[in-house]
Amino acid sequence: METLVEQERVRRSDIDAVVVKTVATILTSFGIEEVDRNELRADFQHLRRWRKSVEQAQNYTFKAAITVIATGLIGAIWLGIKATLGR
């Protein structure tokens, strides 16, 4: 049993080493060195914050446009009623 556990541990560590090497190779092919991992993480975090802020701004802009249109329509209806009752 101990031998099987040890073989499984060695196999997993070999797989982990292959995966780490593969990821490092892929990042290097994109021009990202392995030592730049923290900088890459910060870049992705910044991109996520930027995307969320843009989505929030779009949401507020949509709400503001709907409010302006609704206010204009209500104002036009009010003026129409006022003009009709004023005759």
C-alpha cells in the first residue's frame, strides 16, 4: 500500500512539473517571462476592474437616458393636458 501511495505521489509531482513547464513555455511564446507572473496577475486584475467599471458606466448611462426620455414624455403629456384644460 505504501508503495502505491509513493508511486501516486511521484506520478502527481511529475504531472505537476510537466504542467508548470508547459504553461511557462506558452507564456514565453507570448513574450511573457516566468518572472513576470506578478505583473501579469496585476495586469489581469486591472483589466477586470476596467471592464467592470465600463459595464457600470454603461448601466448608469442607460438608466439616465431612460430617465430623460420618460421625463420628456411626461412633460409633453403634462403640457398637452394643461393646454387642453386651458381652452
